Amino acid sequence: MLNALLPLELRVFADAFLYTIVIIVLLIRPSGLIAAKGARV
Amino acid sequence: MSLLKLDQISISYGRAVAVKGLDIHVDEGEFVSLIGHNGVGKSSTVKAIAGVVRPTSGSIWFKDRDITQMDPGGILRMGIAVVPEGRHIFARLTVRENLVVGATISRDRSANLKNLDSMIDRFPVLGKYSGRMAGLLSGGEQQQLAIARALMSSPSMLLLDEPSLGLAPLIVQQVFDLLKELNEQGVSILLIEQNAAQAIVASDRYYVMRTGGVISTEARGGDQVDVAKIESDYLNFGTV
Amino acid sequence: MNDRVSAWSRWVFLALPLITPLILITVLIAVTDDISLVQRASTAMILMVMVVGLHIFSGNSGVISFGSVAFAMIAAYTSALLTIPVEQKPSLFPDMPGFLSWIVEFSLPVPAGIVVAVLFTGVVAVIVGVPLVRLSGLSAGIATLAFLVVVQVVITKWKAVTRGESTMVGVPKEATLWWALFGVVLAIAVAAIFQVSRNGRRLIATREDDKAAMSIGISIPKERLVGWTLSCMVAATGGALYGHYISTFSATTFGFALTFFVVAMLVIGGMGSLTGAVVGVLVVQVLSEFFRTLETQGLGPIPIIDFPGLTEMVLALILLIVLIVRPSGITGGTEVADWFVRRKSSKASSS
């Protein structure tokens, strides 16, 4: 899916983008995409 | 003119209300205690003053400035040093290093060194063990270290969260005597305590806090107070 | 110990008991002139530079990072690109993109190449560190591992600049046993200076108790970023040295296997102390050489154990045992220097 979104020249780096997204998710949603209710302190 | 003033402070965590409409103040040079049972919102109050938790409503004023939205670093720079609950010393740094990192906000090295010397004068036990890992000190010594470390930022006000926790009564007395001594030397003190009797005797004035952070009593403290009566009142508040 | 000793003597006190034996061992090995021994010692010491680098951040902050090898890799490639002889460059990099074409036109002496590579890696470390230092625990582990993968992918796929999956060749093979020794001494000195510095103490304070650290005005992200950047630059020094030592390498050289080794060495030795980083490398390296010898040639009366992957398995097993029996590593967070102090003070009290 990511492959389709990227311009042709950058397609070989798809995995790099994927893992960058992983890092960004960790940064902005530390408790996971779907945070457990009541887990916030 | 109050040094610290909490104006209608409310704190909630989601739907749980911890503190509701709290009004307290500490004047310049005063020693004030805020006593209450577990879970009445004392710790939330400390966190709000220290800037760790944002109140849901109300405002906090210090030296005539609104510090409600300030971050912990800014509040410390304003002159409020916090001794957190449970003796948070750095166990694997030496006593001396604990004190040195306490002066983080000040860049004036010679002033920091002077400050360090005066701490070691005031707390001889810290001088004696200055090269020792802080984790090896006894509970009372660790509490002294936590207080000394907070004083390294030269605060005008000291905010203590349950300094008596886990200490033997005799040691608690020593800690409170120390606070009184510091107070006489010009540091204003807000002491948050469960240990009502000793706190009341040590302080100029005290508040009793009830569930939801409502103040039920405000009275003068000191030696002449009838502690037995207060204690029975205090116990009753808890059962209401 | 007199606590009025100057900061200068405190870091020397910390580093000297580690540096002295390393120098002695290196001299002894150099004297024997046994090629395979010299090789093993050089590799071990270059690895030690990376492990000490990792210790600077993870040991003092208590936050694990699996990304240090990524920075070693960036530095190794950067230094290679800068130092490959100018006459070989056009044939090695025929498709160098325009904005990097200047690289093909000159080449630096190896020491200069390493310094520039380490500085460049430092800049990358700051950029990556600003967001990453906000994470701790499991998130930090996953994010740094993800960063390693990102660097791996970029280097294997960016053929025009990195030669992709083909190996880097033509890298000047100038690093020797003495270079490795110099690298280790430098790394240990930097780590010791950082550890006794104010920044280092503050970072340790955040490791010991984050709440208390915040209560006295320590900014956790700021202190972590300082340690992180220094840590990545030391790891980068190790990476660049490694590049110039083996002279042909590819992205897989700096992959999960090396990461596993580096992390295992630090954890086995003891993450909380500089001594642990040094001891960990020595113990793991000696053990792995032992098992590798068993695997390939047998040892004296012991026949060849024909079991590929034996070394890695034994290491993993040791790592597991250490984690269970002694989670703080062999040294348990103490320094050799502490040991001297304790002996001295116990003598003083008994007399």
C-alpha cells in the first residue's frame, strides 16, 4: 500500500518509510493507537 | 500580602474529582501545615503547586504572579522547591553529588559551592558521609538529604509532601524541628502531612483538608494547641 | 575518599584502572606479533569503543538503545566515502547524484575522514535524538531498533552513494592495533569525563529517580540529548575505525548480529558502569573466540564441534542467565575505582 503512495524513485525505500512511521506512532501515541480506557494518569 | 495563594483550585482526573474549590494561602515567613487523611487530595494539591498537574479550574499565585500554567522548572526558578513524597534521593550518587545536582537551575558556580558548604554546616551528618552513596544513608538521613537538596536552589518557599512517611516518631520530630529552624531563618514552609499532631505543633497555622480537598478547619498552630482535641476532631473528619 | 578532589582527578581515577591493563595487554600482544592474536585484539578493542559509546547513553540514562550500531554504520560509510582514493572513486560511484558529486572530486587522509564522519554522525544524532529521547522503556527499544532498520534500508537501497548491497571496497585499510587502542583510550576517557561531569551526574539522577530529578529542575529530555549525542559520536568513532580496519564492508556488517553483540556485551558486563562495558567486551569476546575455535578447529583434545551457530547460541544462553541471575551484569554497576576506595577505607577503619 505504501508502495502505491510513494513516488517511483522513493519506492525502494518503502521499508524505511514504514519504520519511520512506526517511530512517529510511538512518539505521538505512546500508549498505542487504541489507548486502553482509563490508562491515562 | 500572601506569598503563595491558591484561589478556588479544582483538580480532576477524567471524571474523578480530587480537589474542589480549594482556597489556601501562605504568608511570607509563615510555616503552614495542610493536614488530612489519605486520599483527600493533598498530593494532587502539591502536584498542582509544583506544576506537575494542571488544575481544572482556579488559579495559583506566587509573589503576585499567576503560576497556574507554569512548568515545574519555571516554578522552581520562581522560588518554590518541592521535597516529593517518599524521599526521592538519588541512591547511586554520593551525598555530595546529590547536593550538587540540586543546584541545577543556578549557573553561578561559586554561589553553588558556598551553598554546598552551608548545607554541610547545617547538616553535619551529610558532611560526614559526603562521599558515600546516598542509598546507604538511614531513612532520617535521606530525608535530611532530600531537604538539603531542595534548599540548594535557594528557594524562598519549601513545599514538603509527607516528609514523615516511614520514619520513626523520634526522627519525625527531628525533621520537623529542622523545618522550624529553617523557617526561623526565613524560608516559608508549606507542609503537607498525615501526621497531624506533630505537624500542627511545629507550624504557625494549619488547614485540615477533607475529601475532595475542601478545607474544614483553619486554625493557629504552635505549642499551646490542645493536640488531643484536634486529634479527636481530625479523626472524626475522617469518618464523616 | 576526600570529596574535595578536583573533577580532573576524579575522571582519571575512574578511567586509569581500565586503561592501564588495556595498554599493557596491547603491548604484550604486539610483542608476540601473532597475527591472529593481533587481529582478535584489534576487533575486540574496536567493539569496545562501540560498547563504551552505548554505555554513555544507556548506562547513565537507564534507557536502552538498539540504535548505536546504526550510528557506527553511518560513520563507517561517511568516512569510507571521504577517504577512498580519488582515482578509484569515479569507477566505484558512477551514478553519484549531482548534489553529492563533490565527494568524487577529492579524498581526505584517514584520520581527517574519521573526524569529519564522527562530527557528521553527531549532527544526525542530534536530529534523531530530539524526538527519540522523549521515549523510555519498551518504546525507546522499539524506536531505536526501527531507526536501525531505516538506516539499513537506506544504505542497502541507495546504490548510487553506498553501492547498495555490494560491499564498499577501496576503503584505506589504515587502522591497526594501535589505532584501536587509541580509540578505546579516547572512548574510555570521554565516558569517564562525562560520568563525573555535571551533565553526567544529572543524567544519572534522571536514571535513579525521574520524579526527584524533575523536582530540582533537571530537564530529562535535555540531559538525555547531551548523553545521546556523545554516545552516538563515540559509537561512530568505533564504526569508522572498524571500516578502516576491515576495509571491505556492507550494510550487513552493521546489522542485527553486531547490535546483538554490542548490547549483549554491555548487559553482561553491567550496564550501570563503565567498568561493566569494558569487562563485558572482554568476557564475551574471549568466550566467543573460544567457541568459534571449537567450531572450526577444535581445541587440543576436544574435537571440532560441527554445529554452526554454536557461538551465538552460547552467548544468547549466557545473556539469558545473566539477565535472570544478575540483572545488573557481572559488575553490578560498580567501577574498579570504587573497589580501590572500598579496600582503602576498610583498611583505614580496621587500623
